[in-house]
Amino acid sequence: MPTRRQPHARTAFTLVELLVVIGIIAVLISILMPALRRARQHAQRTACLSQMRQIGVALAGYCAEHKGRTPVQIYDAVRNWGDPAVYDSPPLPNGGHLVNRSGFAALLPYLGAEKRVFACPASFDYTWNNPADNATALSDTSYMGNQAVHDRRLAKIRRSAEVVYVQENRFRWNIAWLRPARVTPVNARPQVYSMWCWQNPNNHRGGRPWGQEYSNNHEEGGNLAFVDGHAEYRKHAALRARDFGLTGGPGAGGTADDRNNTVHSQTYLCEFE
């Protein structure tokens, strides 16, 4: 008796089946990618906030050992801030060794010399036109100190739980910036401050406006370390000049209520002087 021929087993997808599978995979990716992106952004924001808390603890330790006084940084921009040859200059009677000292370098002994604490994982490692500005292995930071509260007694800083000590920059630098920064000579009285925010109207190399450069690393906001040592996240649009200890008065055009779209060069007095 003749045997019935068995049908051949299928060994491949048809074109239609393959297209269906590819379509399903594409849909799943489109659903998962935003969730994965949000998870990554949240992880970066959390890591950055942890770093800000460490800076706050280091600040408290520094002040406890320096008679309740915050670190010194004379100039608003210190290049190679993390190079020991810069911040470990031998003391001089005239204080000249402090010229290249940064507030961040002063905190390093209280951070186990861990410099990575000063660079947010969400910040950009940008290549600047001036190579001296580019972040290096020794000096890499996206954070900026507040000059209005540097080299000042804690007892004079009222509202210490409400005044920012460190805020974020969108980019990474070889420079320890102070923002706000003093725009009058060191010995001037009263001292005038400026540049606490920057809604940058210029276009970067891709042709798009820079936009808000400060406290804008995490979902239109940034992490902040405060003078009392705590850290928290805030939307950049919620920040005001008073959050940095700035106020108006004779010789200054700004007010404590100024928002973060204020002109970069607006001037202020410090409410603690």
C-alpha cells in the first residue's frame, strides 16, 4: 500500500509574518524608549542630588573647623581649580596664596578628595573655543558657587536654609565659576553682585538658542545645595534673586523678587552686608 507523503515542516517566516513581527517590535520600542529615557533622567537627577548633599555636608564640616566661616574664593573664575599645584600653594603673609583658591578645592578634604562629586552626570562635556576652558581629568565641574555667601560668617547669613550655596551649570568646565559673582572690587563697599541666572539668547553651533543655562539640567530644573547643608531640587522658573541672598538698593538695579529671565548683567546688593 502506498504511504501518504508527509508535508514538509515550515522552516521560515513568510514575508507578511516577518513584517508583522517587525511592526510589533517597533511599537514596543516606541512605548519603552520614553520610559527608559525618563528612568535614566531620574537616575541622573537622583545621583546629582546625592552629590549636592555631600557638598552640603562638606560645607558644614569646613565651617565647623574654620570658626563658622565659609570657604574663600576671591575671583569668580578659577581655572585648573582641581590641580593641587593651584590650590595647595604654601600660605603667604599677604594672603597671595588665596588668589587661585576655589571654594570647591577648600571642600575636597571633607569629601575624601573625591572630585567627581562636582560634576553632574547629566551635564554636557562641551568643547569650548578656548581650550583652557575645557574640563580636564584634574579639573571637571558643572557646579557653581554663590560668591555672595563665600568668605562670610554663617552667623551673618540669615535664612541659611533658604539661601543657595551651589547651583548647576548645564556644561562641564575646567573653571570653578561663582554665580552670582561680585562685579565690584574686593574692597568696595557696598559690594555689588550680578549673573545669578542666564537666559542665553545666543545660538550654539547647532543653530538653536542656548536657552536657560543655569539650574536646567533636570526636567527644566536643577539641584541646589544650601548654606545650612541641605540639598533639594527646584524648577529654574521658581528661582528668585532672593534665593541667592540678593536684594535691591542704592547702586543696584535689581530686586529680590526678580525672576530667572532677568538680564544676566542685572546688579544687586547682598542682604547680609
